[in-house]
Amino acid sequence: MEREDIFESLKDLVAERFDLDGNDLTLTTTQSDLGIDSILMVDLMMDVEERLGVTFKDLNLVKNPTLGDIVSLVEANMGAKS
């Protein structure tokens, strides 16, 4: 899966989950821009795993991650086994 495809899937998921306009989301959109706390971020990451078929070895994200950070994490964990 290409980076752009991962981002489009992530953007669709975030827009759907948090009732946002996907056209307003970019790679630089942060967790605080989305208005979500760390608990909702963990829930989102579990949804990302399910939707994209990826297993995160760890959720070692920077504080206030961007959607681009999440895309990079997905790329780094593609093909990982649970």
C-alpha cells in the first residue's frame, strides 16, 4: 500500500469517526487539531489496525502526533504479525 493510499484511508476513517470534513484533513493535522484526547487516540489506532490490516508492534507516537506521523507508523508496521 502506497503512502497516499494509507493517508486517504486514514483521512476517511478520521472524518467518519469524528464527524469531520475529510477535505480539511492534511498530513500536518495534529491530534489537538482533531480535538481528541489520548484515550480517543488509542481507540483510533485500534480502528486503523482493523481497517488497514496492520498490527502495531508498539504505539510509540510523539506527543500530539500528526496524521503524517500515523501514516509513517503504519508504513513502518506494514506486514507485522500480531
